[in-house]
Amino acid sequence: MTLTEQTMLPPGSTIGILGGGQLGRMLSLAASRLGFQCHIFDPKWAGPASKVSRFETNAEYSDIEAVLNFAKNCDVVTYEFENVPNLTAKTAGSVAPLYPGARALDVAQDRLTEKTFIQNEAKVPVARFEPVNSVHDLRRATKKLGLPAVLKTRRLGYDGKGQYIIKTEGDIEPAWDAMQNAPAILEQFIAFKREISVIAARGVTGETAAYPLIENVHKNHILHTSTCPAQGDDGRAQGLAIQIMSALNYIGVMATEFFELGDGSLIVNEIAPRVHNSGHWTQDAGCIDQFELHIRAITGWPLGSTQPKHKMEMTNLIGDDVKNWETLAAETHCFVHLYGKNDIKHGRKMGHINRIMR
Ligand code: AMP
């Protein structure tokens, strides 16, 4: 099902969210500001999103009857993580408008499909890549692309998980072993100058909006800080992100991660068909934040302003970092966001802070 271009879902409508983590929580909080109510679908009870939402369904994603019942009670359905099983999303989309659509999931769930789509259909540059299904393929691919190169599982990799940097021929066997026979992709190693991202949205009418350029710094493969506006924002990255969204006929907020090379050229690393960690600073920047922007896009509302009033820096609170909440809360121009997770775990995103930079 789809919303027509003329439809604007009124306040009081129910937004279904597949997935109940922190992104679902912040989507739900933004939706409630506009008078919507949210229904979270997640196998686990009382996760970060359910704690702030009106309704919750706890069932496995493979429980098609539960998915149908959930979607029947929603005016629109969205998702907060890209590994929602495709059948689950398609099932929900058969009884309620599903935004972004199932195609975006197909593309984003598989690095090979994603890179092929971005390069061939959206016509946006990506690192050179080769599919790899065996150690024999891997040897051939390393010859073609040269070393160093990065071997990644096609599916279910995030924050550097399921990745192996191959520096010498001696790394080929251990790298393939690390994939545990999962279909993989070999990518040319990009000696980038910096990592940047674009958070942009496309609405039901095709209207688009993008925030200024964001610069991202990772620590131990996990996003550490995002700063916006980043230096040297000439609008090129936003243009490429919108080119990808248009090729996908995308509705909602999408994140596009880029490598910027020494000569200033841009290569897309990956897309995320959802709100994104590098866009959390928008919450305190004095414009429509990325969560509200997504809700506006999927309910047919006008998108609103994506121009921040301040320079912002977001820092993730990973694991024990969250124990500093008292000190952070006392800091001027620092906004604390905590996700209400029950246990602190090493490497787990527990919250973030947004600082206004003066
Ligand atoms: P990903 O899971 O693809 O987002 O990769 C996680 C991180 O690994 C990126 O943010 C980069 O820092 C690094 N990385 C991924 N792919 C490459 C590549 N082809 N060349 C160099 N570094 C990479």
C-alpha cells in the first residue's frame, strides 16, 4: 500500500516501527511531539522504544500472523534497522504503507547488491569490488583489485564486524576462514582523508531535504564523534545522496556514508535506509531533527528546515561512558540523551551527548 501524494496523516494516527532499539525510541519521541502514537514490533519486551510508546507487540519477525495483526493496526509502518527480514517488511507493506519500501531493504542488506545498485543504477562512485564465495575467488579477486583490500561479509556486518583487512598474500587464508563460509565481497582499500556522511530525506511528493555535511570519527570501529557542519561543504555529497534516494524511489530519512579522498573526490561506502547515529546532533541544533524529519516524510507532512542554528558535535556514550551522566548533565551547552537500556555492556551504545560548539 502507498499514501497518495495528497495524503497527510493527521495527528492521532498510529505509526508502526519494526525494531525497538534506541533509534525506534527517538523516532517514537519525535512522533509523539507531533501528536502521533507509535506501535513497536520487537521480539523483546520493554526495550528502549517500547518504554516510550503507546503500543508494543512482542513476537518473532518470522511470525507472519503477528506481523499482519500489527500492521493492520497501523496507518503507516517504518523500520529502525536494516536487517528486518524482508518477508516481515513485505508482509507489513501488504496491509499498510511501508516507508522506506522493501526495495531499500533489499539493497541495503547485502553489500554486493548495494554496491552494484549504487554504481550501476544510481551512477554514484563506490570502491572497486568483487564478489567472493571461496578462497579461490578471493585469490583471484586480490589479484584483480591489488592489496591491501578489505574482505567483508555480504550480510549482517556492522561497526567493522565481519571484516578483515588483507595486507599480504599470507592473510588470504585466515581472512577467508574468518568469513566462516559466508558469501563475501572484497573491496579495494581506500586510503581516505576523512569519513563524512549525509543525512537526507525524501517525502511522498518527491520533495527532498538534506542537512549540512557531517564529519565522522570512529574509535575501535564504532562511531565516536560526528561534527556538523563539516569543513568544505560544497553540496556535492548531498547531491549524490539524493541521486541514490531518487534511484530507489525512497521515502523517509536515509544516511549515506562517504570516504573523501585526498583529491577531494567522494566514494560511497554504504547507505543506511533509516535514521543514523551520525545525525543525532540534529536533536539540539535548532532545526527539525532527523527523527521528526523521518516521521514527516513517511506521513506526507512537509519536511521542514534542515538548517542548524549552531555548529554541533555529537559524542557517543559507549559502555561505561554512560556512568559520567552526572558530570555531563552539569556541563553548559551539553545535551544528554540516554537510551534506557537495562544493562551496560562493553561496546554497547548507551546514549550520546550533543554539544553546541562556540
Ligand atoms: P563498514 O562496516 O563498511 O561501514 O566499515 C566500517 C569502517 O571500516 C568504515 O567506517 C571505515 O573506517 C573502514 N572501511 C570500510 N571499508 C573500507 C575500505 N574499502 N577501505 C578502507 N577502509 C574501509
